[in-house]
Amino acid sequence: MQNNETFCGYVAIVGRPNVGKSTLLNRILGEKLSITSRKPQTTRHRILGVKTLGAVQTIYVDTPGIHQLETHALNRLMNKTARQALKDVDVVIFVVDSVKWTEEDELVLSLLSNVKCPVILAVNKVDALNDKTVLLSYLPTLTEKLNFVEIIPLSAKRGTNVDVLERKVASLLPESPHYFPATQITDRSPRFRMGEIIREKIVRILGEELPYATSVEIESFQIKHIPMISAIIWVERDGQKPIVIGKNGERLKEIGIRSRVDIEKLLGKKVHLRLWVKVRGGWSDDERALKSLGYIDFLE
Ligand code: GDP
Ligand code: MG
């Protein structure tokens, strides 16, 4: 490699829910998410994080649709965009959960079948396997599923082998100038990140009871000396409100307390946070409503 050569490219992290994609991304980015608001270079992707190490800049992107809910509108979006979006990246990291291959993995695999760029299979959560020999006999069955450029067993949680994955990714990026300044690591707005924080708490606190198609909208965000943040948690039906609110409002309170801690970390200051639970009937089948919730603003 010559001194003046630089490498830069887009990398999609795909996989069914719960395999550890977010954990992996956080691990790669070192969990430091500073916020700026530069526009992404392409409208087909949302940029999740940018990592610059010397000559190599890796831009991790979200691929719309590939792990979305299976409602009609979302399915349409998936068909329209997922394959195309995957064609526009330089590398795909396909994340699976150790030795558990499911139908949902199969679905993701089918979306990857036409992808021209190299696909790396990241076999995550190997730390959770007591018997590592199970993995050894399992890995060969994965090589038959697709022409992976590499199969890397790793643990996103512990960080094991994540450096191996990163080096492999770097070796596959095209020679190109860097698209972002070296100090920038995301293009997500604080508003978006706050919504994600609240959504994470809802998912954790409600677990299996989480109503289908719950979403969060940050309604107001005024900065005085203490920012006042007001967020709406949208559910689909009246009957789902009590699930989110809990007995005597306990759940909503817990969601609020935990969200506030993380939002304060994000913004580096104290905030007031108000949460509301509202009903938006049938929004998941309405593309306009999806758009207003930020699901598809990257499709234009
Ligand atoms: P995503 O839905 O694919 O983004 O998955 P998450 O990153 O949210 O992870 C889902 C769950 O798997 C969380 O409870 C994580 O803590 C857990 N998890 C992620 N990576 C690992 C790992 O390497 N080992 C173990 N044991 N658990 C993990
Ligand atoms: Mg995730």
C-alpha cells in the first residue's frame, strides 16, 4: 500500500432481529457516538456509524426493510428497496446467532443471494456456547449456504474476534477518498437518537408484551437551560395503552427514568422528559404515517 492511498466504502450489517447487530456496531464504534448532522452520501442508506482508522474509512449503513416488521406497507418497502440497497454497498456483514439457524435467517439469506459484493458471515455469541466443539462441527454447514468470503465466529458482547472482522472488512473496501471527516462518527440527529433510546427502554421493560408496531416520536425539543423533551409512544389500539403504562403508571415511569439517564448522557446535560402514550390506528399499513415516524425518509 502506498502512503497516499486511502480506502473508503459502505458496509451493511444485516441479520434477523436479536442476533446482535447493534451490539456489534457499538463494539466496532467503541460506543462513542458524537452527533453531527451531515447528510449521508446516498439516499438509499441511513448511516449508522463511521469509523476512520488511518487510511481506511468504513461507513456502516442500515439497509431499509431487511429486518422490518412484516406488515403490508413495510413488505412493499422491503421488496422495493432491500435488494437494491444491498447492491449499493461494498461489503455485507451477515450476522447470525451462534448455532441457531432459523427461518428468518433463511429469509435474510434469500435477500443476499443476488448480492454481488463480498458477504462475510459473522457467527456471533460464541461466548454463550459451553461446548465449542459444537461450533466446529456446525461451521461447515454454513459454508454451503452462500459463497461467503469468510466465516468469522465472534462475540460482539465480549469483543472477541471483532478486530478480525474489522480487518477483513478493511481489506475488501475500494480505494477511494474518505467521504467524512475523521472525527465524525454518525449522521444521526439527537432527536432520532433520543427516540431510539426510549424505544430501547420500552423493548427491555415490556419484553414479550411489547405491542406490535409500537413506535416513538419526539414531539418537542426546546433548548432552554434545561431542555424539555416530550415524546409520544404510539401504539395501535386503545387496549395496548395499559400494557405500556402499567399498573399505576409504573412501567411508563420506569421507561421515563431509564430513558432520561441515557438522554442526559447523550446530551451531556440534565433534561426534563415527558412521555405520552397515544393510539394511532393502523399506522403500520399506511406509508404516509410510516414516513412521519421516520421509517422511510431515506427512500426518496
Ligand atoms: P439486534 O437486534 O441484532 O441489533 O441485536 P442486539 O444487538 O440488540 O442484541 C440482542 C441481544 O443479544 C442482547 O440481549 C445482547 O446483549 C445479546 N448479545 C449481542 N451480542 C452478544 C454476544 O456476543 N454474546 C452474547 N452472549 N449475547 C450477545
Ligand atoms: Mg438492533
